[in-house]
Amino acid sequence: MDQGTLFLTLSVIAIVVLQVGSAFFAGTETALTAVSRPVMHQLEQDGSVAAKRVNRLIDARQRLIGALLVGNSLTHTLSSSLATGVLVGLFGDAGIAYASAGMTVIIVVFGEVLPKTYAIYHANRMALLFSAPVTGVVWLLTPFVRTVEVVVMGLFRLFGAKYSTKVSVEASMMELKGAIEVHAGEEEVREERRMLRSILELGDVEVGQVMTHRRGVLTADAGRPAAEILELVVNSSFSRVPLWKDDPDNIVGVVHAKNLLRAVRALEGDWDALDVAELASPPWFIPDSTTLLEQLQAFRSRREHFALVVDEYGTLMGVVTLEDILEEIVGDIADEHDVAVAGVRPQSDGSYIVDGSVTIRDLNRQFEWRLPDEEAATIAGLVLHEARQIPDVGQVFRFYGFRFEIARRQRNQITSIRVTPPVPAGG
């Protein structure tokens, strides 16, 4: 083999090797950029050394990207130079044009598009597989990359651009919510998605939106005979009953059914000696603007499960319990003493007959709707807010893509609404 043939062969081999290197740099850059951080974190917790390397690389993202870009640029430059030299030797000056056209196609197809496309669909697998060689490349090119970092930082300062590697709490929360919504079309994880979304929204929801309104709260007059209060408590479905004195808004305590029954047993039926007010615990009042996250933490710290909700004027609005907050996460929790209330009844035409007292949050959580709940807590309140009037039975409104028909009204209160959701795209 003569020297010309040997030079040509070695040049072709070098170009192929350089293109393989280009594909390596391009593919690993895409894979490490698109890799799932939660998956890598979990794999590292399970003892994966490769996942640990991936996480260390991502933590030093600027250095990683710098090293891969430097490596990619070097392979492109060297392979193009070699190809130009070979083709100029074969075809003269026309070889420059041949080299430019040929290497552009090769670099774009084999050095960029193919490896990056594969990496997008197999990011986790590629990141784990090439974590060791990438770590070596980053270490090898660290001196040069550090020089580049200094230059970049200087340019940032020169133009007054902000540079920060810290992620804000808001951005982290948005990323978590986005990760949940990515799986919005997957029925297999519908319940899990609903609970995760509710957990992230605990800090945005106020107790006034989930409390039991005062109309549905059972209270007892502390001045009534002990026998009557006992009968009221035993016949109710609640374990805690607020006591009031002189005025229903003047709550003086909260009596627990268990404490009441223990006292009755200890007194062996001596009703005259039973003082219900002494058995009651002091009332715990909270403002209606308290968030569910704050109240959940307060329940845990005080080791209590029941609080009375008041507005800014101190007027009793309702009660909130630990169960109310848990139901916001996992959905309705019914026990053998709960009274079943059918607030939503599906119809054959795809609509729903909804009681006016059903909360918007319950509907959104159950059917994954997106009705706003900032201005109103219940579906009847939303209709009143949007209609700006007290509608008549049979009146129809359309907003947010839904159709609302007033089914029943009692005086000025909407008691039943026929809600028709929008038809899904492609349905």
C-alpha cells in the first residue's frame, strides 16, 4: 500500500471516529439535559452508582454543557478539516465545495439529528450508560471549561445580565405541578394524580372553602338540661358538638361525645349531677383566611382535630376538622355514621344534576374540570357571581365552556343546577 492510499485510509478512519465522537457528545448532551431528575434521585437512593454520577453531572450543569460543547466543536472542526484536506488532494479546489456539502450532511444527520433523536426517547437509559465516560471527559476538559466559565461570567456582568443557579420555591412548585399534569390523559393514575395535585394546593386553599357551613353545624344550648344535650349528641353523626350560651354565636365550649358518655357512666344515671359545660373543652377559633397547610400543621402541633371558623368580624362561619383537610387530599371519607348526601347525579345525556351546595373544588377534583373557585365556593355561588342576578328556574347561562340550567330554586337560594360540561376535543 503506497503512502497516498495509506493517508487516505487513515483519514477516512479518523473522520469516522471523529463523527462517532460527535454523535457521543451530541447524544449525551441531550440525554443529560432531558433526563428525569426524580428517577435519577430514586435510583441513587436505591444504590445505583451510575445514577449518582448522573446527579453529580447535573449538579454541575454549566461545566457539563461546556465540556460537551467543547468536545462537539472539536470533533466537527477536525473532521471537516480532514475531509477538506483529503478531497482537495483528490479533486483540487473543487474538493473544498465537495467537503463542505458532504460534511454538512454527515454532521447534521449522523452527528446531530440521529443521536439527539434517540437520546430524547431514551434519555434515562443513555444518561446511565454514558455517565462514566462523560465524567471522564468533563474532568479532562475542566481546565479549558473553567477558562470559558470565567469569560462567560465576565460577559454576564458586562451586560448586566443576572446569573443564578438557584431554583426558586415557586419554580420548584410549578415544576412539580407540571410533572403531574403531564400525565393528565392517563386513566391508570387518575386517583394518584388527583391526590398529588391536592397536596400541592394545600397552601393555596383557605379553610373557608372546605369548612362545614354554620347552617350544617350541629350546636347545643349549654343551658338546656343535660339529658336533652346527651340525647342530641347520641342521635347525631358528629363526635364533637359546640356549646353556646345566650346567643348561638357565643360558643363557650366543645363537648366530645366520648367524654359525655364516660361522665354518664361514672355518675350511674344521676343526671342532676352532670354538668355538660364542665366537660367541654375550650373553643378554638381560627380565621377563615387560614390555609389548609397552616391548619394541618396547627392540628398536628395542638393535637386537636376540630376548630371553629370565624370571619374578620368574629362571626361564626362554620367548623373545620382534620377529616375535612384529609378529604381534600384523598376524597370523601365516609364511615358508618356519615349521612350519605347525593349531591351530583349523572344524566344519560352527559349532563349532571348538581345540588347548589356542592363545592366547586369537589367538582373539579371529581371530574377534572377547571371551574374557578376564587370568587365562590359552591356551584350555586359561581352561577350567582357570573349571572349578577338571582336567576329564575329554567334560565340558562353559558360560561367557561359549561352550560348551567337552573333546575330548582327555594326563595333566593339556588338548590339544584343542571351542568353540562364542554364536549372533549375529538369527542
